[in-house]
Amino acid sequence: MMRAGDLNRRVRIERNGSGTDDLGQPVDGWTEVATVWGNVRMLSGKETAQANADVGSATASIRIRYRTDITNGMRAIVDGVIFNILQPLPNVAARDYTDLACSTGSNNG
């Protein structure tokens, strides 16, 4: 069972593609799917050189309340940091949370 206090960050989930804005006008690019509370755990990080520039990347797990409408290829934005969602991992047994396996850094959004 998840406690509400563990979910201490606002997470904006976005999908790339066409959608509509609040007025019903077509919009291309990233559109919001949901804004939810979550918990971010940074798992690992590395720094490499690409084109004579240092580039950092990290892997993270973002835990949110149970959802089934999130797919790989979407992105999560937490405190201005873009996380590419590699794989959503819903806890289908208890249906209380979904972990989002993410990467950030070298190729954001």
C-alpha cells in the first residue's frame, strides 16, 4: 500500500504527437496526458564525451499511483527535468502503483 507522503513531486506526463489545446485547436509536439504526484529515485548516472562536449545521463525510476494509459516513448517532467519513459511497469497484482523506468540527460525530449 502506498502512502500519500511518499509521493512528494509533481510529475507531468506528456505524449509526442498531434493533439488539441484547451480551445480545441490542433497542436503538434508534446501534449500533456496527466499531472500526478510521484516519487523519483535516481538509480545510476554517467558522463561521456560526445562531439568534444561532456554529456551526462542517468537512469531513474518514478513511482506514481496505478495507471495503465502510459506507454514507452512518452516523457515525464519533474522540476523542469525531462525523463524519457523507457518502460512503464504497473503493479498489476495489487494495482496500487506504476513504476516508470526512465532515462534523462543525453537525449531529452
